[in-house]
Amino acid sequence: MEPSPEQSPHHAYPDHWEADVVLRDGGTARIRPITTDDAERLVSFYEQVSDESKYYRFFAPYPRLSDRDVHRFTHHDYVDRVGLAVTIGGEFIGTVRYDRINEQGRPASAPADEAEVAFLVQDAHQGRGVASALLEHIAAVARERGIRRFAAEVLPANNKMIKVFRDAGYTQRRSFEDGSVHLTLDLEPTEKSLAVQRGREQRAEARSVQRLLAPGSVAVIGTGRTPGGVGRTVLRNLLAAGFTGRTYAVNRAFDEGLTTLDGVPAHRSLGEIDEQVDLAVIAVPAHRVPEAVADCGEHGVQGLVVLSAGYAERGSAGRELQRELVRQARSYGMRIIGPNAFGIINTAESVRLNASLAPESPARGRIGLFTQSGAIGIALLSGLHRRGAGLSSFISAGNRADVSGNDFLQYSFEDQDTDVALLYLESLGNPRKFTRLARRTAAVKPVVVVKGARHSGTNPPGHAVPVSRIPDATVSALMRQAGVIRVDTVTEMVDAGLLLAGQPLPAGPRVAILGNSESLGLLTYDACLAEGLRPRPPRDLTTAASPQDFKDALAEALADGTCDAVIVTAIPWVGENGEAETGDGEVLAAALHGAAAKSPAKPVAVVHVEIGGLAEALAAASSTAAPRTRPTTLAAQPSGPPAATTAPTPTEPATAEAAGAAGTEEAVEAAAASGTEEADGIERTPGRIPAYPAAERAVRALAEAVKYAQWRRQAATPGKVPEFLDETTDEPGAAALIDALLGATPDPRGRPLTHDEARELLGRYGIPVRPTLPAPDPETAVAAAARLGYPVALKTTAPHLRHRADLGGVRLDLADEDALRRAYGEFTELLGKPAELLPVVQAMAPRGVDTVVRASIDAAAGAILSFGLAGAPSELLGDTAHRLVPATDRDAAELIRSIKAAPVLFGWRGSAPVDTPALEELLLRLSRLVDDHPEVVSVALEPVVVAPQGLTVLGASVRLAPPPPRGDLGPRRLPNY
């Protein structure tokens, strides 16, 4: 909302302070600066505030605002005096204001860094988290304007406001003076304030999705008068699923005499319905959607599912329509699934919602499914249905203009009906937030992701989100770091989801294989080796094996402490007449379930070839079963017999609750470490045993479960940043150097540092770079070598020859002046003139393995640390590992061990192992540098020669630039794409 011309002649309206936020109850509201045009809104707002709230605000009866008050509260300079308002439907529901003051408490200007702050929230909206959201945003505004502290006077009886300040997580001081509580808040964000902010964000966003998936009433707007059409189809599906709430058909074209349609009340508008509707499904042409949204907003609808197409998938004009749709819906406090959505499903017995175009609601199960594609959603629903799997919830978000995969993760984290979250994503609007949420959710239940549009470099039509330029391999590595199970296809996602939802997690990679086909067992054995598992030799039960033989063999394998999982292979029995007997699938399924129910909790998967009824019988056992009570301890297991505690089931309600009460790191640790013991031999609820038509698919799903379980075990004791980094780094000195190098008015494009500048900056963090001396002619080269000491290296710094020993751009081990002069002559004769080559001389480093260490900042994903071997392994084969910054000691250790060429570092083919602890320390120092100083947008250390003792950084390039904005550290806000 733009101000009037007289608003402030010196300070432009700060439109970047505008934000849409999700409140505690899941509704949305808009926060924006107050302008001179808000006088009437302010007066109307104040009239709706109770006398008690007015008294708490002004410490005296204050029935109405004077003209002078209205002028004061609507005229701000946006620097020393700032007011923010929370609006719904364009009307104020809460306000906050700060006034800069000096040490005596009188009005002041900069450099005074304290301000007095005061809030007022309409009584009808108290308890929705309005004041907490306002405090986050006004604190961010104050920090931007150079204010470091807030002072507030609160009456002792105003417990709600005292609680808002107390719970914010800022460092604060409190005193009692002259009958009021005097509070001072330091506005510098703390770990606690950030954890509080993210905890509130999680609960609010989860609640906003829960309101969509569990409405008490649904109106289908655009229901056709005749059978067929999108709206009528959704209405039919709602009724067929047995929705437990009230259902209404709405179409402005209905005849006035029409009162029911398909047995539900029919209305021409929402205004005719005598109750508030919770959810509206909009199925009208795009040009009529704004009218429908306005009708919904004016009648208190809480959320929308927009099936209508014709938005961002149609180009720039449609993208602007989509943005306006989101703005309109949020202005009324509503969230949107869509547009161009397929719909939503909730199979909970208390809801039974199928507000989608899926003709049949899936069975009730423990899998939550989110997809950004209607076609993929149809395929996944069909595939899960064919394999007997049930769902807890389903969201097909279409263009995902509002509700996204991040919101689904927030919901899945605390949804007690979901054990596994499956997501098909085509774009990541906020990768930094996604990895944070995924890591927290993965601590309590598996998250399986398929990423579409991996190699196109653009987002699919309709997805108006920022495009990240980081390679897909990097995205995959970052997901793995966050505990996400990243698979390549939707088939693999279903395969993994079935195993994770129905079976406990494996305690290790040791696999027993048994079955009635030697060939199928060998195929399974080979597949296990290919996936990095440790299979035992297959046990062949022979083709004469009966279901009882399978049961006995499975029970024996499960009881064996030297195996962590079992794969059963089965082919049809062949009768005496040579024909396959396909009617024994149910009998075999019962036998396998019987063995699993009375054995230690280990995952079981079945590979079968055309055994009729087997897959269905295995799936039928618990497709609607409640979650099994299994231990959640994931303590590290030795390669020998497992410890007394066993691997966890994917989720445990108490674990999720405990994780939600803490910050991300604490949640991961608590979720992975909590658990109970369970004695062997106790009969357990039979889990759903997944069946696969090919050995490779079953093994791949099991391998993903093994890697995920290992991540859970490691997450129980998170890595740390070594304390020695604090003692050997000069953060203030580096900050001063960066400020000097960037200058008072830095170029937005940034600037590369010279060799000496880079050496000085890296040296502040204990990263020495071996010096180089320019050698524009042979005499200068000889003088440089004499200064550095022989032996030396002569190399070019020309971009096209840099680090290219294969092209002659590097000459090593030059032992004396004659060798140096000879090499210099060959240099210039073969490669060009010195002015083109830009040669330098550098003292030789101890022999070792050449590696490359990099750090870069992606505007969407954040700072990324990378490692690989120099040359062909990383450049040609892409053998590079990645981790998000800040990296811990565990991250650094995993980073160097996760590349395929890692054996070269550890004594491959009899070579001497290199000093990997020194390499890990270097990674941690570089991570700390880019984390402390976001102005360092790119660092490349190449080559880093790692010797058996120590390492040497021979080359370094550093780029500085004004830091990109960190939206994840600011106040809560919904994205606007």
C-alpha cells in the first residue's frame, strides 16, 4: 500500500517490509507499514478494542483516539518512528509502533540505538499469535534502522503481553518501576529466538495444512447442473468417500428453485448457506475465480482448493493472474492449494475427505503423499492402489502458488497418522528451508523424494519460483545430508515407501536371502553387492519347499543375530502335470506373516515371480493397521550380533512430540536417541510385507532403508565444530579486511581478490597459501627462485592453462638455475609470450594427492562446501561431494570419504595414506570462514596437495560481493513468487 505524497518527504515507503504470515491457528494475515491513508482504518480498529485492552495500552481509560492521536499514529518517517499493522480483509486486527529514544527516554534520532515499543491487538484476534508475529517483524525493521534494543512498559496485570516478550527468546532484562514492569530486549537474534521463531512457524504452517485436510464443511463452487464436468466429479467423489462433514453444491447459474443436487444442499452463492464453510473447492473458469474467491473471503472460508487452470502454466499473463489470486486469497486469511490442482484426500476415519478428481479414494494407510503434478499424482495413486498400499493424506498442488512441499513437511512432521512422507517435486521454492524442514522430519519418519525437471535448468510451466543454478548432483548430496531418501523415479519412490511404511528399519547392511529358486537367489545376491549391502550366501529351499518350510527358514533367519534384514525369493510351485500352481499365494503370505510376527523386529521383503494372490495377501495384513509400537533407539551397531535394542519403526508419536518441542538439532538428537527395549519372542502386530516383481527393486528399496537408518544413528549424536577454530581464527580482523576490500560502495557484482589479498584473508582463518612470485622474464624468475629456495615449480596463471600440467602449463621439481632457465625457454617457445602466460614461481610442496576444495553461495540453497580430487576425477567424472555450511567435524569426515575416488586418500594399491585429519581441518576452517562472512561468495583452493604428513594449499581464488539476503534468518513470512 503506497503512502500519500505527504507521508514522508525523505524516506520512501518500505514495501519490502510487507509480508504475508501464517498465524497460530493456520489462518493468514498481512503485515505492512502504516501510512497516512490508514486514519479511518485505525479509528475503526480502535473502536473494536475492549476498554481493558485500551487500558493496558495507555495505562488509563482511553475510550477513543483524538485527531492528534490519529495523526501521530499514522505519520511515520520509517526510521525513528515506525508503525506496522496486521490486516485481514484490508482491516486492522493489530498494530505495533516504535519510537527511537535516547538514554533519558526522550525522542531521538540516530545514532541512538534504543526504541520504545507498544502493541495493541483486537480482542477477537488475541491468542492467534498476532503480537508474536508483529514482534518478529518490528524487531527486524528496528535492526535494519540501527536500533539494537527495545524498551517496553507493561502493567503487571497484562500477562499476555509480558508472555509475548518473555517467550520471544531474545536476551532481556526486567525490573519493576513506578507500578509497571520495565522490559528491555536486546534485538540481536539468538539461538533461542531463532528456535522459538521456527517452532512457531512449524506449528502455524502445519495447522494451516491441517485445516485444509480436515474441514468440517466443504463447498464445491462450480458444480455442474448436469452429470460430468470437474465440479460435479469432485462432488460425486466427496459423497462416495463418505465425507463426515457437511457438503454443499454452489453455482450461481442454479435455478432459484433448485434446493438439492445429488442429495446435498444446492446454493447460488456462499451467502445463502447458513453456516461458515471451512473449505471451498473452486472449479470455475479462471476469469470467474476472483469473484468466487471474494465470495469465500467475505463469508469466512478458511482455505481453497483451486482446480481451475489458465494461470502460470499459460505464460507471463497467467503468472500475473496467479500472483493476484494468491494476494487476494491471503488478504482474506485463506491459503490455497493450486491453482491447476488435482485435489486433496484425507483417509482418516473421522474425516474421509476425497476433494479430488481421483474416482476412488485410496484405502486408509500410513503414507502421506505430496505431488506437484496431477498426472504423476494419478500414476502414484494407481500404483499404490495396485500394490495394496493405503494413504493417510494426499495433496496434488498443481502450480503450488501457495501451499508447497515445505508446508507438507511441516504437517507430516507432527501428523500421527503418517509414518512415511513421499514427495514428487518439480521445483524447490526455498531449498534452504526445505533441507532444514526435511532434516527435522527425517529424524522421526522417512522422507522420500523424487525431483522432476532435474536437468532442464528451468522450472516447469506454472512454477513461478526462483531457479537455482546448483547442479542436480549437488541437490542430491544436500538432500542426503538432510536425511532425505532421494530416488530417481516414482516407481522407486513407491518401492521405498512400501518397505518403510510396513517394516522396521534395519540395524545394519547384513542381508539373509532365502527362497525356492537358486537363480533368483543369486540375482538377489548380486543386486545386494551392487547396492553396497553385505549379503549372506543365498539359502536354497529347493522348488519342493512348502509354505511351512518358508516359515521355518524365515523365523530362523530373523532370529540370527548376524543378519539385519531378510529377502525372501519365491517362484510358483510346479505340480505333477508340469503346470504352475498359482493358488498358494495366500498360504505363503500367511506363513511369512506368522514367522515375522514372532521374531525380532527386522525388515522383510519378498521377491516373487508370478505367484497369484501373494502380493495382495501380503499387503492386506495391515494396510489399515495402526502404527506398531516398536523401539526407536538407533544406537550404532557393531558388525557382530546386534545390541539388545533394535532398530526403530519409522515413527513414534512420543518421538515426534519431543522433537517438536525443541530446535532442529535437538529434535534430531532426541528423536534418534529415544526408544524402549522389546524382548525377543513377543508376538507383534504383523506388518505389511512389501512384494516386488524384480530382485533389483527390492534390494534398492532395502539399501535406501539401510542408508536412512545409518543416518538416523549418526543423527543421534550430531557433529560439532571443534573449539580450536575459535582459538586460531581472527574473525574481527577478517571482517575489517573484507570491509576495506569491498569499500564503502561495493560493486553489486563483487570483485575477485588478488593472490596476495586472498592469502591474507585466508590466513586470518589459519589457511596458509604457499606464496608465488611473478616471473615476467627469466632473470626475475631466477631471482624469485633464489628467494624461495630450490626446488621450485614454474607455472602459468593464464586462465586457459591454469592447473593444466597435461598441456605443459606446469613444470615441477626444477632443482637449480639451469633447469629453471631451460624450462622458461621451453615455456615461451611452446605456449606463447610471457605477457600471455603470466608465469609465476613457487616453492615445491611435499608430494601427495592433489585435491580441490571449494565453497560457494547459491542464492536459494545457501553456502555449499565441496571436495574432490583435482583434475579428471572431479572435472571429467563429476566425482565431487557437497555439504551445507556450516559443516561439523562429522560432515568434514564424511565429505572426503563420500567421493568414489576416496580410496586414493587411504592407501590405495599400497600407497601411503595421506593426512586426512589435516584435510578435515582445512574443510572446517573454510566452512567457518564463509559462514562467518557471507561476503565471501566464492572460494576455490586448487590444488591442495595432501601428503602423508600435512597439506599444502598451492593456489587460491576468492571472490567478495555484497552478501545475498538470508530470508531464513528474518521474520516469518510466506513466499511471494
